[in-house]
Amino acid sequence: MLKDKKIVIGVAGGIAAYKVVTLVSRLVQAGAEVRVVMTEAATKLVSPLLFKEISGRPVACDMWAGNDEFNVEHVALGRWADLMVVAPATANIIGKMANGIADDLLSTTLMACDKPKIVCPAMNSNMLANPAVVRNLETLRQDGIVIMPSASGHLACGVDGSGRLPEPEEIKSFIDYFLAQREGDLRGIRILVTAGGTREPIDPVRFIGNRSSGKMGYAIARDAVRRGADVILVSGPTALRHPDHVRFIQVESTEEMMDACLKVYPDVDAVVKAAAVADYRPHERAAQKIKKNDENLILALDKTQDILKRLGQEKRQQFLVGFAAETQNLMRNAAEKVRKKNLDMIVANDVTQAGAGFSTDTNIVKFLFPDGTVRELGIMPKEEVGNLILDIVRDHVGKNRK
Ligand code: PMT
């Protein structure tokens, strides 16, 4: 979403201004065009020259300096921008924005700019909690300005509390998400993604599980967020950090995954079921660790419920995408799952192939549809597989809504 976006970053005079150098660098690396406007106080903390070198563009600081590039600079900057971000936003600039004060280049540019604005407050915790600042932030919200919540932690004034400027990567992700929600091709689409493997406990220390790392499902969830969807990610245990901006539901067993999916199912437009779900669970869960002895141990197993089949039975508006992990008869088994589980599409992967299936960063898949159409894809990153699945989801959900 950041590629070719024109972003004006307003830097006010807070100590966290130094972090904004990295933010500008990250935005430029992501393909955005960035122009920096600094208050006089900000120039005392970070040199405008540094921002100029990092952004690759002149930095605007002075109302009266004149500008060879732009006539009436504050108006032209607002016109040029697709988005304005104020970081760090001090109590002073927040107060000016909320009360219509325009007495320097940043505050006049903000006032002249009719494009979306994000404000990232950063200040001492007492200042942030001051009724005037609270009131001013509320006014900004009512004016349609987006406030990125401050982080908590160590503050420059030496105390721990709220009021920290979030890390540059977090601000970049917030901006990206904001843009995706406004412009992404999946905006307004609610998608349930499942990922990872479920675990069925044998006793307090052992379980039946499988080799799913969660990479496939997490890649789909990440792609969907980037494209503006509202994403619910129901995940079995993995070693991965879940993507930002998803509603994350952690589960362990098949039963827990079933409950979580059924709860959100009526309200979603599509489901992508990449999780590897345990088909059997121990008939009994031992209350204590089963002690080893000289005998073999025979475990009785019960069938778990088939979540996808149940979703297929209760299908209304939802576009239902299943996965098939197979080691033989890939397409025959996949076709049977499409039929039995009432799917709109299945992503079949032969997990014996190098570069496909469990734990790899790539996958090799075939898409199969109820009418027998097959689309065969070569080896590609799981992110790319995710995007191709989501293209199909978008087309079908869009068609249903017309
Ligand atoms: O997580 P990674 O390491 O990245 O690996 C990716 C993956 C191999 C797990 C993924 O690409 C994949 O194939 N996921 C589906 C694995 C699987 O359980 O396949 P299956 O053929 O057993 O099940 C078919 C479909 O029914 C799946 O969508 C599964 O989520 C669903 N199912 C299965 C059993 C059950 N009790 N309930 C279900 O909902």
C-alpha cells in the first residue's frame, strides 16, 4: 500500500523525533515518497539535513524561508500529500490542531491539508493524561483524525509509563494498515483463516499433533490484512508471531478450533482453512503423566469432529476454501473433499514434494473447483500462494455482493 504514496511527515519538538528518522527511512524503502515538515523546536533536536538525506527531498521548516519548488508552500504541501502523519505529536501541536491555531509551517500545512491525517502522540505520561490533552485528542478524533495510541515503557523524562512514541516499524505498519483499510481490494471483506496444527492431549505432558508450522495460514492472514480485509486468525500452537491487525484466537485442540470457528462463522464472507486438524484424539485423557513400564501402550482413539464439513453444512454467504494435504492420489482425494465438505475451492498440496507442505517457506499447490476446473501452480513463496487464493476470494465475494 505504501508504494508511490505521497506522505508528509510532520515532526514536532519531542525527544522521540530521532525515531522518526528511521520511520522516514522505512517508508522510503517501502516505495513511499516522503516530505518532512519540522517545527522550529524539532530542528533543535534533529538536524533537518538528516531528514533531507534520508527522504531524498528538501525539508520544510520555515514559513518565511521561501521555496523554489513550491508557491505558497503550506498549501502546496497539503495538496501534494496523499496522507499526513504527525510524529512525534507533542501536546503543543495537538493543542494547535484541535483549536485551529496555525502559527508556523507545520500547523498551517496541517490546516491547509484536506487529506487523511494520522497523529502519533508522544509525551510525558502526566502530560498525556492532562485533561486539556485528553480533550484535544478527543476533538481531533471527532474531526476525523486518526490517533495512533502511544506505547508504554521508559520515557525520556526517566519514568516508566504511557506516552512513548511507538517503534518506527509499528508506525509504518499502522500507516500501511490504515491505507489498506481505505484502498485495499479486500476492504470490507471479513475472512476467517485457520492455521497451525491442533493438539490432542494424551496426558498433561504429551499430545497427538502434526508437523504444521502455521506458515501457510499466517501468510494468508498477513496477505489479507495487507489488502484491507478484516481478518480473524484461529491458530493452533506455533512458534510464529501472529500478524498485526488480525483478531487472533489461540486454540489448542480440534474442539477448541471448532468452537472458535463456529462463533465467528455467521459473520464472515470467506473461510480459508489452512490448519492441519487432528483427525483422531485419545479416547481418554489421563489426569496424570502416564508412567513408562515394560509393556507396550495401546491408545484407543476417537474420531474428532470435522470442522470444515460442519462449516460446509452450515454454509450461507461464505466462500469456503479448504486445503488438502496428501501423500498419494492428490487430486482424487482433493475432489472427494470438495464434494463431501461442500467447498467452493480446495488448495491441494502433495506434502511429499520438496518445497511443498509442512514448515517450508514455499508451497506447490493446485486449485480445484467444484466443476472440476484445475489450476496448477509451480513452486512459489507461501505469501504468493496466499495472494492467489485471495484474488479468487475477492472475485467471488465481490460477485455475490453485486
Ligand atoms: O503450516 P505449514 O507448516 O505452513 O504447512 C502448511 C499445510 C501443509 C498444513 C497446509 O498447506 C495444508 O495442507 N493444510 C491442510 C492440512 C490438512 O489437515 O489437510 P486434510 O486433508 O487432513 O484436511 C482437509 C481440510 O479439512 C483442511 O482444510 C482441514 O483444515 C480440514 N479439516 C480436517 C480435519 C478435521 N477434523 N477438521 C477440518 O476442518
